[in-house]
Amino acid sequence: MTDTWNSPEKFNREALQWDENPRRRALAQAVAQAIIAAVQPAKTMRALEFGCGTGLVTLEVAPLVKSVSAIDTSSEMLAVLSQKIHNAPGATIETTCLDLSQSPNFTAQHERSFELIYSSMTLHHIDDTAGFLDKISNLLSPGGLIALADLDQEDGSFHDDPLEKVHHGFDRTALAVQLQAAGLDHISFETIYTLEKVNSPGVSASYPVFLVTATRAMS
């Protein structure tokens, strides 16, 4: 069966082995370091990560902020993260199994609740990019920050399953237009990592990863 957009079944299957991939761990570490450097997390910040997975990024960010709401569509990924939280107390992390792109109730209940929203390699799994950016913008308090790491536009060879429904990375200019339309400004992109992998045609290739940061207007 072909997996759909943001498929929890795919990630449930992979959850227990997710952290075993050294390339994945290296990317998460690079993303976490880039987010921390870019947004300078503070203990006054309430943060949200969508697509948190097993928490490879959140466990780096959480000790630096007041709290993290860690959201994912995969219950098995969150089970792995919950075990990590249990074994390494000291950060305030609340996990929620939820498809944020499909949940109007969460936005209504938490509107303007967060000073920081971040993600790593999740945006390309969300069908309606513009609509989703508008939704998460509404979750940011005035002056709040987003920090999203994802792939630059690629030729479709990055993912191993050619039938998997994903965006093939993002054109930075087009994504900046969508962020601006969502009420965000001070938009800045930087290349933070380059993934080296054997792609779906079996060729070794390089895939740049960007971090885009933006701010919710104060008014």
C-alpha cells in the first residue's frame, strides 16, 4: 500500500530503528545546533515542535526553554520519545499524537501560545504548505519565532519510495513568499547541512538542507 501525506503508518513501522541511522542522528544534531544558534532559546519561551519524531532535536532544545509541546502523527515515535524523557528528566516536554495540519481545535485552543515553533525535515511531508504555514503562524505570540529545517528543491530522487507523497524540497524564494503571506517577516535562509546519500536511482548524491527563520509581527 502506498503511504499517504504525513503517513503515521510509515513512521510507526520505523520508530524503533529510527535512531540507529548515523546519518539521521548527524542531521538532527546539525539542525538542533543551527536552531539554537539562530533563535537563542530562552527560559521564558514556550516552544512547539511539529513532526518531533523520537525527539532527536527536541531533547537538545528543551533544556534551554520553559517547555516544549512535542507533536507527531506517529504514536510509536512518541513512545520512543516518552521513554527518553522518562530516562532523562530535567526538561519539560509534553507529547501529543496529532496531525497539526488537520486539527483546527488545537489552533483554536492554543492561538498565540508559543514563542518558538520549530521542525526538522517535516514540512515536505505536509500537502498544503501555504495553509499550514498560516496555521502555525497563528500559534505564534507576537514577536514569536519559527525555525524550519528542510530540503532545498531536489529532483525527486531523495526519497527511496517514488510513490511516497512528499514535496521534493522547496524553492527558497517561493517559500519566503508563503511565509510572508502567513504574516511572518524578517525571513532568513541559511544552508546548515548537506546530506550525502545513495538516492533512489542508486547514485551517490548531495542534498543541501536549509534553516529558515522568521518572526511573527508584533502588531
